Amino acid sequence: MGLRWLSLLRAFALIWALAGLGWGQEAPANLAAWDARRAACLAHAARYGGPHGALARLARGEALGDPAPFAELTDAVAARQDMSEFRVVTLLRLSLGYPEALPTALAERIEAALLGFRYWIDEPGRDGMHLWTENHVLGFAAAELLAGERWPERVFANSGLRGREHAAKARARFLRWSRERLRYGFSEWLSPVYLALHVEPLVALTDHARDADVRRRAATVLDLVLFDLARLPQRGHFGLTAGRTYDEFCLEPQRHGVADVIELLQGSRGGFRDGADREAVALSSSRYRLPWVLAAIAVDTPPPHVERLRVGLTPEEGPAEGIGFEDEDDGVFWWQQGAYAHPRVVPLSQRMVAAHGLGGRPEFAPLSLDAPAEALSTLSRALGRVSRGPLLCGANLTVFHGPDALLSSVQDFRPGTLGFQVHAWQATLDREAFVFSNAPGPWNRPGPGAWAGSTHLPRVIQVRDVLVALYRPGIAQRLAFPRETHAYVPRAGFDELREVDGWVCARKGSGYLALRSARPTRWRGEQELVADGAQNAWVCQVGSAAEDGSFARFVAGIAGARFSARGVDRFGLGPVAVSYDAPGLGELAVGWTGPATLNGEPLPPPAHPRFATPYVDAPWPAEQLELRHEGYRLSLSPDARSGDGLEPRF
């Protein structure tokens, strides 16, 4: 009898371990620090006004205080101002999480605004809200699902539907959206703006959705967001290539919406920004439990390595994935990829714009023309440098990451097309010392701006710690936009900076970088390096004391390396090309067309997997991800989430 019970106990222990419940395994040390920083975040945020300061106080067991900030949110929702779906989510976190704290008048005001809100494009109303980009689709799905569950039998005035009908609609939309993020990643890749906006809706669904499947899926996508934020910052700065960003976020890391979430994960800055941060407060007050593997990854310092990632599905790949061009739900998928003006998507986009009265929106104005869909598709092909400008799909990302320097880029991504908000590459030593280049435009929003986006995207080829970015605009772009490229080089942010033989070499701590333009450059102010002429090439290499020795040795190696360029003379009309014999790598040769070569051998075209990192390898596309580090694991799929340190309810 004793042996049989012992066998049963061993079997139960094995099942428990396989289920990822962590029996017998200690939690990573950073998990306790994460919990301490969450408490510190709430204490910090509770000192400030605004709705998120109030939510922090409520999470700490304090009184609501002045309800005016929530009344202001409610007024904005009633007016259907842009971003109102995120305000709805905040109001629902208040009313679902702390119903006893609401004054009766405020509760009634919130109820009236949410019952009258427009929750999707198929509902009546014209307003300034964006509903169809990746982060907005999540925001509206979370708002509609939670509001529908909150008032299941009430009739919502704008739609005429009952709450349970709204919840069912939103549930289907969210489940599809969450599966696509797991399978294809975030098309607004690594955005310091938009990655942050996912956090509060996912926390709200994780905490308050009645459907266990929705709660689990929300936690799964939140894991994906935090995986990027745990492993990719360089000394606390999320300074990488990005699918969508704006001028101020390119230049001012302290404004990044992800900054305080990174502080929760890593504690790298030792404190939080002024104010009550929406995302950090949401995470700090949530029942979401950080998986142990993510806690361990957040403070890992692996040796220098290269990561490769792919995000977004192209229209050409859609049919093989069962995503077509007839159904409106598929249309929403393509709009999230920025493909609404793609020739294959144009007929569907035209029908959707007409059906939902969206022709007044600037991005959809051409699709409201009284012209056959075939003619618009033909026009889209002819204007490819512009019509493909919003596309964010099929992006192959390369990240060289070491303890002292990071270099990241989107590889060979639509060279020559208008890049509204794409941040093509960046080298980062820390949040004060980083460089990047672009072809500046006149607009910040919607872009391209002085620093965000590019009037013509470069052809970028990165091999390990070396990168070449070639710029070659079309005739119309040369006529319409400034004929220059420039680089952001904040001289005051570096400990040391030297200009040698056309190179600008800089050091911060033990991290190094070197930057060169094929055209002559001049300084404009203290942080802008300008190269006159529309066609150009920029080259960047990063290094460190550990890999390259002293800074003087690094500079000498760079300055002594062979460098040549074509197509960057006075007129710059021929094909642009660069050859650079990079120290530690070899001769990297990149032309505007054809394969790049390394030491004379052609490099394959970029076709990255979903993930190739020290923590997970997964093919493209990925139906399941298995994260592992220091004996901890996290397994994610559309139907299951398991691993060390998870709550069984997910």
C-alpha cells in the first residue's frame, strides 16, 4: 500500500511539473523585485492627479478623491474624441474594479456615456475616431466586450443591440486579433508609442472578462508585449527600429509610453517618470502574474548576439493563410497591416469605405472616388511608391544586442517608397546616446516628419554589428521633399566623440559606435548631422570595450578600413552602392538592387523566422511559442498558456 501511494504521489508530481505549476522550483529573484517595484509604482502614481493617479490610490486601498478626472474622460467619450476607446477601458476598470468607490452621479454619467458610445465601424455615426489600426482594434474590442458584459440586457442606444450581443461580437473579434498577434506578431513592430497602448486593454480583459478563454488570450498577448520589453531595451531605453513612431518619441526616450513598464521589469532607471503612467499603473494594480521566465529574461545579460524576427503578413501571402479579399473581417486584418491601398485590397477597401461612410477620412479619400475598383487598383500599382507607403507587413527585423551596444533595423523593407512613420534603423548605447538617419519630411503626423518616417525608405542591410542604409528617391520625391538626408547625433549624450576621415565615432561608457555618410556632412546645431543631396548612403558600426579594446583602437580600426561609394556625386542619379571593409566582419557591399555580398559571397534575401532569439526559436508563421531561460518555461498557443509561476485560472 505504501509503495502504491508513493507511486501515485510521484505521478502527481510529474503531472504537476509538466503543467508548469512550478513545484519544487524557486521563483527568480527578480520576481520579488517586480512586486516591490509594482508597489512603488502605485505609491508614486498615487501622488498625482488624473484618472490613473486615482486608480493607483484605489489599488492601494485609499479613497477615490476628486472624481473630476473621470468626469472629463466621460465627456470625451460622449463626444467620441479620437482615442476614446482607451478612455472607455479606463472607465470600465474603475467601474468594474472599484464599484463601491464610485459616487452615484459619476456612475450614472459613465453608464450613460458607455451605453451611447460607438463601438465599431458597422455602427451609425461619423466622428474623428480611428478604429482600424492594430492598437485601435484591440482597444475597441476590449471596450465593447467589457461594456457588453457589464450591461448584458441593456439596449445600447447607438447600435440598438443588447449588451450580450455586443459582447459576442467583440469576443469573436478579439479572439481573432489575439491569434493573429501570436501567429504573425505586431505589425506596428517595436513601437515605443503603440506597443504601450496594448497594455491597459489587455490588463482590463485579463482582470475583468467573464469568459475564461478571453482572459487567457489577453494574458497570452500581454506576455508577448512584455517579452519584447523584457529582453530588448538597451540600458532601459527601447531604442530600436519601429513600425510606427513620431518625431518626439524618436528624440525623447523619456516620453516613451513603454518607459515605466520597462522600469517595472528591469529597475534600470531606479525610479518612475513624473505623473501617473497609464500602462505601469494598470500592470501594478492587475491580478496578472508575471511568468517566471519573463522575470528572469528581464535581468539577463547574455553575450553579444543577433536576433532575427519577422512580423506582419503580406497580401500576397494572405490566401495561403486563409485570409482573402472579400470578407469585411479580412478587410480589417489588411487595414491593420496598413494595406488598405494595396492593389489586391483596394476593391474590398472601397466597399468598406462606402458602406461605413469613411470617405471623409484623409487616408480613405482616394477610395471614395466614383471610379471602378479595377481602375483604382491600376492607379495603386502606378503610384506604388505612395500607395504602398502605409504598408507595415512582411517586416524582417535584425537586432544585434550586446551589454554595451545595440544595432537594429528592418531589412530591405520597401526601399524607395514613402515611409510615413517607419523608423528604419537605430544604434543605441543608452537613453542619451543613440543615432539614426532618415530622409526628412514636412509632417510629424501623419508623417514623414523631420525625424520620424522617411520621404523615401532606405534599403537597409545589417550583418551582425554593421549596417548600410542606402537612400534613392524617385523623381517626384526629389521634387516634393528636401533633397537631403540627415542623422541624429546628440553630441552631449556621449562621453567622447571624435571625427576622423569622414567618420563620427562616439563612446558612452564601454559602448562604441561609428557613423559615416557617403556624402560630405555638416553640423546643424548640436545634434543634427546633415548630408546635402537626395541620394546617399549611411554606414553604422557598433562595438564595445569587451569586443574591440580601447576606444582609440576602435576608432583607428574604423578610420583605417576601406570605404567606397558610387552614385553619390554632385548629381546622384546613378545607382547608389557602398563597399565597406568592416573591422571584425569583412567587406560588406550593398547596391540599390541585387543581393548584398559579404566577402564576395551573396547574402540571402531576408526571410526571418517568427523568432530567433536566445530564449525562443519559432518558424514563420508560429502557432506556438516556447520560451525558456534558466530552467523556467512559458508555452503559448491559441488554446493554452502554461509555464512556471502562472495562476491556474488562465
